[in-house]
Amino acid sequence: MALPNPFSSSKRKKTEVDPLAILNALPDPLIVIDDEGYICMTNPAGEEFFGLSAKKLLRMQVSELVPFDSPLMGLVAQVREMGDYVSEYGVDLGTPKIGIKNVNLQVSRLYGTPNVVVQIEERTMAAKMDRQLTHRGAARSVTAMAIMLAHEVKNPLSGIRGSAQLLEMNASDADRALTRLICDETDRICALVDRMEAFSDDRPIDRDAVNIHEVLEHVRRVAEAGFGRNVTFREQYDPSLPFVYGNRDQLVQVLLNLVKNAVEAAPDTGGEITLSTAYRHGVRLAVPGAQEKVQLPLEVGVQDNGPGIPEEIMPHIFDPFVTTKAGGSGLGLALVAKIVGDHGGTVEFDAAATGSKVLIRLPVYNFLKQETE
């Protein structure tokens, strides 16, 4: 017996939805491969991507489209063998017809059939070079600057502040306001330099098994007691999530930064922050510095219901000194990128989400491996 639809209404006219129309409306190429390797379904985006009509594609095996050693063939074989769902990001997919294209691949088994569904998300080479998903290079441009500022700027600033304090002792009330301004501004510059010094710290971090839900709960309590008291926090957690291999204090720093940004982006009335966790089985990512694609199945999300990030800023949002906030330094997200990169993880914005949503992917703590090292 079918369950009643809680969203249906007897007063509302029912509209028939054609599943094929939904498939054809998808902007990303999608193909369905049967158990003999033949393409048995595609959408208009798939026709455009492969440069062939649906009539021709439906007479072809996928091995006729891509080389036998293509990552696509390996992912299809993996899904056939193990089932479930697998993704691979930053894949160079080449065919004689289209040449080489950089894409994200999502391959899954079509439930109840032997067929496999392949969704292709095309990426530009510029995006591949610029983002590499991890944004590990976001902080490199300020590392040398941070070292220089720490050594060459803080010392004279201390002298300026000390001189202002001496002058303040014998100054008139009007002049004392000026000396106080000098002290306040030197303190502000020193605080900025201190924040930049974090980028020059390239020592290996101490990592252990971390319960990310305890970290999120701590961050939520801190926010609700201070800067986030006027927003509503919602939680969408996967309770079965394993431990993260990370540094608890640094993960608290990262998530506090992201939650504070989300609070500032949320509307003054009706602001909502959603904290989420999920286990993405089969997600493998190409991380700079790693010889092979690494498993980063633990996903942590921070989402607000604000206006979102301007499209022109999105590709550079993790770069130093890029900010959408008036008076902001633009170092917060760059520091987030550095810390997450130090954990061997990735951070990116989900452009498809409502408002702004930051996704962090982190490695799982391997008890057998870490305890034997």
C-alpha cells in the first residue's frame, strides 16, 4: 500500500511529471551503460559532450568512446564489482571525437537493474589549475610576507608604541587622544602580523583520533554564547561517522572561523546555520603532494541562508586578502585552507547550495595504521 504524500493537497491540481523530461533538462552529460557495455540511454547534454547523436550513441559500447585504460572504464568496473557509488574528481577524460577534457565523474548502479549510470561534470583547465579542490596554494603567497613582517615590522612598531606612551605622560588632553590613537593602531597592526605569522608555520601537526561531532558541538556552544546568539543552528549529522585523523584544536579553529563567517552572512532576522556531516563512500581526490588519489570520505558542511558568494569572487575566495566583508582582512579563509591542507584534506564552496555552503573533506583515523607508527 502506498503511503500518502504529506505535501499533496486535495485542493491543488495534480501535475504529471515526465521522468524523461527531467533527464533531458539536466545540464550535465549523463549516460546509462547496460551489462554488455552498451550505452542504452543518454540525455541531450551527453549528445553534446560526445559530439554524437543519441541514435549513434545507443548503438555503441562505451569502450568505443574512450580508451580501454580510461579512468571511466575503471570506475564502471569498480561499481559493477562492488556496487554502491563512486566519484572521482579532476579526471582527464579523452575520446577521439572530443579530445581531452577535465571532468568530475560520478558512477552508480541503477537500483534493481544491472545497468550503471555515469554522470559527467565538465571542468575547465583553469578551474583545475586554480582550485585543485584543496586550495593548498592559497596561503603560499603570504608566507614570505609573514616572515618579513614578523622580523621587520613588529620591532619598529614596538618602538613607535613605546614612544607614544612616553609622550602621553606629559601630553595635554587633546594630545593624549592622539597618542592613544597611535597605540591603538600599532596594536591593530601587530595583531594582523600575528595572524599572518600562522602561514609561515610549516611544522608537521600533531594528529590523533578526533570525534568531529564533539568539535562541532563545542563550536556551536561557543557561537550560541556569543556572536551567534541571534541565529538558529540546525544539525544534520551522520551518527555513525568514524573518527577524523586530525588536530582537535586546529579543527575547532577552522570551524569557528567558518561558523563566524556564516553568522555574519546570515540575515539579521531568520538567520539559520546548518552544520552537517556525512560519509561519502568511494570519494577519491587528487591532492597536491600525494602520489596517488587519497580517500577523504568524511565530509563536514557549514551552510548559511544568506545571499551567497558573488560569482566573480568565488574562484578566489580562499586566496589571501580576498573578502566580501567591509573592513575584513581576507585572511580567515586562507588560514582555513592552510590548516585543512595540513590535515591532508580539502575545502571548497558548494556552488549549487542555497546561501553559502563550505564543504571540508577529511581523512579517517586508521587505528591499525596509526597505532603501529
